[in-house]
Amino acid sequence: MTNHDSPQTPIRWGILGTGAIAHRFMTGLRALPDADVTAVGSRSDATARRFAETWGIPRAHASYADLAADPGVDVVYIATPHNVHHEATLLCLDAGRHVLCEKPLAVNAAEAAAMIEAARRNGRFLMEAMWTRFAPATARIRRLVDEGAIGEVRMVTATIGARMDYDPHGRLFSPHLAGGALLDVGVYPLAFASQFLGGFTDIQAQATKAPTGVDAQVAMAVTGRNQTLGLLGCSIEAPIPRRADIVGTRGSIALTDWYSPTGFVLHRDGADEEVFDFPHHANGFEHEAMEVHRSLRAGRTESPLMSWEESLRIAEALDTVRARIGVSYPADQR
Ligand SMILES: NC(=O)c1ccc[n+]([C@@H]2O[C@H](COP(=O)([O-])OP(=O)(O)OC[C@H]3O[C@@H](n4cnc5c(N)ncnc54)[C@H](OP(=O)(O)O)[C@@H]3O)[C@@H](O)[C@H]2O)c1
């Protein structure tokens, strides 16, 4: 393992899985001068090589196990379908790598708890890649809310959705790949609201289903701490705007894109509205990678911005919603 105390020492990344999000993450990572992507791992030699050539990565491994065993990698970014997160994370942590794992951390809370336990056991960093949390705009909102800019938070509303092509065997609709709107996009409004509601004490939910039996749309009414509520929605069959409002007793904060936030509007009672702008440096994925770098350089095994406790809380919330809407996966039986 490299000593990361010096900011000059590059952090050496490995990419596990070569699908859509792995490419987007690479764009973000390339914005960090102290990130060095040294290896990629794929289920096949051809896809590993193709990804390595596209991004100029020196080593291409034809299995996830070979990537995990690569001593020239400090931290692995796990970019597989949700049902593979648990196995791939354990592989990497047990091989001594740190891990940034795509959201949702796992298919269910039991898997998430086992992953956290593996990080603890191995003394390695583990974080769920809840990228919206690390955006400077989101950080500024948290600070404004903590300072009482909108009084006491009472309600958070947040929605997200896109019309995805229906493929019964694809990642988004197949129960075998833990498909469905909730785990793919619904995890985001839950995680967003949790920051301002202090977690959830009750969750109600309604869903409509795709022909494969997974959820195509979910509407959630959540109760938070201190008399707070959230109204959250997600869809993989309709382009629902990515709007959010955080409403307090003395004002509100409105975002027209809370998922990839580059700004927001603050309304304080009796005052003119204030507009805040926080452009991304690259495509927005750089912020979560920066948090990994900060954490590794500080010798932390978890991030206070997306702690193990918070990831577990959100995994439990997802389990609760799935129980309410009647969605289960083969992975739940493992
Ligand atoms: N943060 C975000 O905004 C965001 C956006 C999209 C997705 N995600 C998350 O990222 C993860 C991957 O999503 P994606 O859209 O990149 O998926 P994708 O395009 O389908 O790619 C997933 C990759 O995982 C690997 N894989 C391993 N086992 C697989 C299996 N049984 N079936 C298919 N692929 C398998 C494949 O890479 P190899 O062939 O190289 O092994 C594949 O290319 C998901 O957990 C998702 O929630 C996050």
C-alpha cells in the first residue's frame, strides 16, 4: 500500500466493470491531478482491453479477481449491476484494496452490513458512490440548513425519472440483476431526503410494476425525525423532473436538478430570493472521487458525508419500501 500522507503521491485507481457508468466516472476522475488509473478489470479480456485502450490505462485484467489482487491498485471503483456489488466489494476488501462502490451499496441491508463488516475487518476504506452528496451545491445547502437559513425543516420533496427502453433481460428490468426503479434511481431521493430529515421513522409506498415484476414507478411518503415529512418519487418509464424543495418554517430551498446540482435558489421569508451557482469542474463525478482522496489521505475508513451507518440506514429504507410494494429478488435468497 502506498503512503497517502503526501498530497503529491497519486492515488492509484482500479476500475471494476466496464459499462456505462464506468466511462462517466472516468471523465470525472480525469479532472483530479492526483488520480492515477493503473488498472481495469472485466469479465472478459476483450472488454478489459477495449476499456484500457479507450482511457489509456496500463493494465487490463480479464477477471475481477485479478484486478483485486493487483498490488499497484489502492482503491477499486465498483461499477457492476447492483447484484454483483456485494461479491465484488468483498473480493477487493479481502485482497486489501479500498473500495468506492456504486449505489445502491447492495441489494439489501444484510449484504450492506456484510460489506461494512468486511471493511472494518480489513481496516480498509469503503464508501457508497452517492455522488450527488459530494457536490459543492449540496454541501452548501446542508450548511445553510444547519445554520437555520430556512428555520426548522418540515418537508422535503424530490423526484427523479427517465423513460428507459424496456428489456426484460437488461439491468434495469431483470429481477436477476436486481432491476427496478427503486434501486436504480429511487435510492437517490431517499438519500437526499435523509440528509435533511435525519433518517426515517416510517415509510409508506405505492408502486406500479413492469411486466418482469420489478417496480417501474414508486411513490414514497416518509416520516423523518422532529415532525418532518418527505414526498419522494421515481420512475424508469417516465421523464420525471429532477426537482427538489427543502421547506422550513421560515423559508425554502429549491433545486431544478438536485441529482446533478450546480445551483439552487434560497427563499428566506421576507427577503429577496438568493441564487447560488456551483458549476462542476468536470461532469460532477469528480466530487465523490475527491472525497475518496481526502479520506485516504486522512487515513479514514469511512466518509462522514456518506458514512457506513447512513448507507446501512438507506439500505434498510430500501428493504422497507420493497416489502411495502412486494418486490423481491433472487439475490434476497442468498
Ligand atoms: N451514479 C450514477 O449516476 C449512476 C448512473 C448509472 C448507473 N449507476 C450504477 O452503476 C452500476 C452499473 O450501472 P451501468 O449503467 O454502468 O450498467 P451497465 O452499463 O449494464 O454496466 C455494468 C457492467 O457491469 C459488469 N457486469 C458484471 N456482471 C454483470 C452481469 N451479470 N450483467 C451485466 N453486466 C455485468 C459489466 O462489465 P464487464 O463486462 O466489464 O465485466 C458491465 O459492463 C449500477 O449499480 C448502477 O446503479 C450509477
